[in-house]
Amino acid sequence: MRARPPLPDVIDAHKIIVVCGTGGVGKTTISAALALGAALRGKRALVLTIDPAKRLANALGIDGRLNEITPIDLDAIRHDEPKKTGHLDAMMLDSKRTWDEVVCRFSQDEETRDRILTNAYYQRAAGTLAGSQEYMAMEKLLQVHQSGDYDLIVLDTPPTRNALDFLEAPSRMIAVLQEGILRWLIPREGRFSSARAGIILFGKGQQALFRLFERFTGAEVLSGIAEFMGAFAQLLDGMRSRASDVLNLLRSDQVAFVLVASPRRLALAETSHFHERLSEGGVAVRGLVINRVRPPLALRGHADVPEAASEALPKRIDDLEWNAMVDEVWTTYQHERARQLAEAQVTEELERQFGRGPAWVEVPEKEAAIHNLETLTMLLPHLQ
Amino acid sequence: MRSLLDNRILIVLGKGGVGKSVVAGAIGLHAATSGRKALIAEMNGQETQAAIWSRPHVGYEGGPLSDRLDAVSITPSGAVEEYLVRALKFRALYDLVFRNRYIEPLMNGILGLSDLCSIGKVMDLEWHRTSGAFGPDAEGPYRHDLIVVDAPATGHGLAMLRAPQAMMDITRVGPLFQNSRLIRDLICSEDKCSVVLVTLPEELPVMETLETATVLREQLNIQVAGVIVNAMPPEDGDWSPALWDELQQLTAATGGHARAAVDTTLRVQRRRERAEHLVEDLQQKLAVPILEFPELNDHPIGPQSLLQLSSRLKAWT
């Protein structure tokens, strides 16, 4: 049987690691740990995340939000070998701020730029338009990759329901903006004073439609949308070419996808579905991290656990308290064993599904929270 | 303090994977077993409630789960369609504009329509009377005494609760504004609506719960009824420390399953202690009831476990 590649080898052979997985499996923590491990091996590493919950900041022991690239001080955990050259930066992406940067970059003039930045619909769309987080993550990824400042970028993907959202959402978002603008709301040159002055509509049907629509949203709303769209139309070509650059980058051999999965039975179907969709999309998973595995009980794998406590633990005639204690300890043991056996089955199933191609590591559940560099370091031996 | 079941609407909110659906199911069942008619409104289209009760899918129209307990599965697209068809008066018009695969997401993104209509649908459900009358001022007994909303995961859930105010801010006048104000007033109403936060007894979810409570109270003016800490590790019996020491010494010598059982219990005890610290932390920082749900051993969850959990809610009155 072919040996699996070690995870650090997979990571060191690539420029970008995309960490993906279903929600709540610990992607952010694992991303931070992978980047930390690479930094300690001497790499210039960056971990990039979009996480409204400040989780990365937390794992790295930094208070507050990271909106900019923030260097992480590694001296505290590398006392034995302070001469190593590697370093770690962290960045928590602020999606709205990245949108603003994109608007600034692709606007053809200051007037357009300001018209967009101050538009109420832009401010709203920048936060809520489907796919905007994913687009902005890619935009940032390309920016830092092209800067050449890093040997390794670990990208923690936004939580998505669909495995390929991360790859597909950006171009879908641009298509939506583009087609929506072209087909329905063609802005006229110049000023946008009122809704109908700002929009050329094809056909009487659509004019009637907009009058109706206006009646229900209010005239202000439509003119605001028209203004936003009109100004925004100019940006789209630039955005689209960036999006296709990133897609090409992500499909290149500089990039490896690492999947973080939970060993819980409830999560198995979701992980399998996630994996299927990735394969359909032509994305090969190069590494698998099974996260928060329950620590092995003694005698793991022995199926011959006696049913009754009395066979393993001595009962005592007339000592009710002792016997109650023994029963309870035994019940706890049975329950924990049942859970662990269920997890072992899930892990076997995942091994079957992924085969021996990808690197494979199992990270045990920690009894203490990972809330600073020291505790994050405790994960590193398990990611070898 | 007002009883949990005196609300018209309870919004169950928490991060992904903490057990929101199970908690929503338990609250619904608690209401039903207390003699009220309850409706569980699922906002993620997953039909979890129907699965728990081994029932056929309830769909957007809703359906029964058990005595006095119904469920409905609110999909964002269904809610947008229902609202717009009603607002625009003509289905053909809706089909023309919103069935377009580019227009729909664009309008949704720019106006936040899907979040607004999803929570708006909850208001619709609140308006229904048994007589068939419908509206904010309709009279007669309610079709459902309590509506339990199984909200999307925290970030998206908060966006949904923010949607009515956000729409009011951008429209300022007109029918859409009026409608948004009705929804906002309902979810901010102290008499009618509260949020139940769900968390696991782990550091990060607890921290997020505290943050969410602050946002709800300070930014959204939505009250928090309490917190349910789900999947608490089991508590030990009242053994005397001397007996426990004796058992540990005894099993250290024998090894085997006896030793493993004691070691496992020790580990569960440590998990329990850590969980209890977090519950205390919540109690100190939030002046609301904190209720514990035990870790369950059966998967998938069925009506029996739900009943077991719902009985815990009796303590919360």
C-alpha cells in the first residue's frame, strides 16, 4: 500500500493552502496552526481569514480585530531557536473595506468613485450581495500573493453551505451585476436625477413594470439603485478579469486544498457531500485534517466490553453508595465508548472515501481552549 | 419574570452546529405539552423537525408534527415570492422580474429582500387567527399561540433580524417602509418577541453568545429571554471523596476495563468542570435565565429525546 504524504511536505510544496470544510469544524484554528507550523519551519507565512467572530485574533492571542496585516510575535514560543528566519503575519479580512479598495482601484475617475462609495445601496450591497465575501477573499488573496512578500499563504475560506461556492461565487456575483445592469437598468450618460431619467427601459411593458415597482418601493429607492448601477457598471470589467486571474491561480499547482472534517457522525453526510462537490469541480484535496477527535480510551478497538459493571468493577454487599458509584462510572464508560466507536466508524468511512492520496492527520480534542500562541502550538505535533 | 411561553414569537439563535434545531424542537414540544398550539418555523429549508418526528416534509405551507405541534419550512425564495406577488398584485409581473436568474439575486443583494421577507413571513404567521382572519388587527384566538423560529446561524440570523430596520433606513417612505416597520415593531416588542440563545459549553461559542446578546440588546433592541447551554457533560452522583479515592486506587491496581472506566469518568468530570465554569461566566455576565441541556447519546434525535429535553424547560417559567 502506498504511504500517504506527510502534511508538512504537502504544505511546503505549495504557495497557497486553501483550508476548506463545512461550518463549525475548526477551520480557522487549523488555518492558524498550519501557518504557524510553516513559520516555525522558517517560512514567511500569512494566515488570511474572513471571520466576523474574531476567532483568529483569539487563537493568536491578539485582542480586537485585525483589519490590516498584523505581525505575530513568535519569540515567546521559539525560545530555543530564535535565529530562525521564518515569520508569521495574520490578517482578518474586512469585506466592506476590501470592496472600498476595489471601487477605488477600478473607478475611472474620482466622481464615479465618490458616487459609489456614498451610495446607500452600495453600502448595503457591499455587505450582503451573495458572493461578495468570496469575491473579496479572492481579491485579497491575489493582492498578497502578487506582493511576493510570502512563501506561504494559508487561506481560511468563509463558511459556505456549498463546497464550490468559494470558487464559483465570485464569477456568479459579477455575472449577476453585469447582466442585471445590462438587461434591466441601462443608465444614461451624465447625471442621475430621478429614477426614470436615469434608466432607459426597453419596451412599454417594462416601463409599466417599473412604475408599479416604484409604487411599492418608493421613487427614491429606484433612483438610488439606478445611480449605483450606473456608476458600478464601469467597474465590472476590471473585477471580472481579476476574478478569472484568481481562478487560474487557484487551479494551478501552486495551490493545495486542505479539508478540515469532524469525526462526529452528524457531520459525515455533510463532509461526504462537500467532498463530492469538490471532486466534481475538479478540485483535488491534498490534505485531510480530522479535527477534535476524542482522545482514545484505553483498550480502543476491543469490542468485548462486559455489559454489566459487576464483571469489571467490584460491587459490595450492603454498600448502596459504593454500588451506585460503580454503576454510574460504568454507564459513563459505556456512553463514551459508544461515542468513540461511532467516531472510529466515521473516520474509517472518510478513509475509504478519500483513499490514500491526500495527507491525513487526526487532531485530538483539547481539554483546554485554544486562545493564545502557546495553546495553538500544542496542536502542531498533531499536524506533522 | 415573564414565562417563556407567554411570548408570541421565540427566535432561537446560535452559531452553526450548537443544536438550534433541537432546542427549537424542544421549546415547541414544551409549549404543546403545556396545552398551547405551537408552530416551529425553520428558516434554513432543512426540514429538521420533520426528520426528528419521522414525518413527511412540511414544506412552505407547513404541516403537523404531533398534537398541537406544527412546523413550516420557510425558504427565502418562497418568502420573497409570496411577498412580491402580494405587493405587485400580479403574478405575471413577479415571474417576469424575479424569475430572472440575474435580477433576483441582484434585487436580493441590493435590497436585502430575502432576509426581510423571511422574517416578514414569520409576522404573517403571527397574524393568522383560527377563524381564518388575518392581519395585525384581526380578532379571535390565534392559530398558533407560540411561533418558535429556528433561525439561521448567528451571522446570518442577526442580518435577518436587522433587515427590517435596514430597509426602513433606505426606503424612508412607501409601502415597503410601512411593512418593514410593522416587522421591526413586532420583533422589538417586549410583550411579543424574545430571543433564546443557544450555545455549547465551550469557550468560543460562549464568547460569541455574549457578543450576540450585546448586539441584540444594544443595537437591535430585541430582548433576550435566556440562554440554553446545550450538550452539558453529565454530572457525577454524590459520592463521598473517600469512596472515589478508594475506587481509583483499586482500579489502578487491576487495570483493564475497570481502570479505563475510572479514567473516562475522570475525563468527563474535567469536561463537566470546564462547562460549569462557562455557565457561571454566562450567569455573571447576562442577567437572564441560563438553562442546561444534557449531552444526548442517541443519534439521530427522535421524539423521546426531545421530550426529555423539553421537560427541562419546565424549570424556566
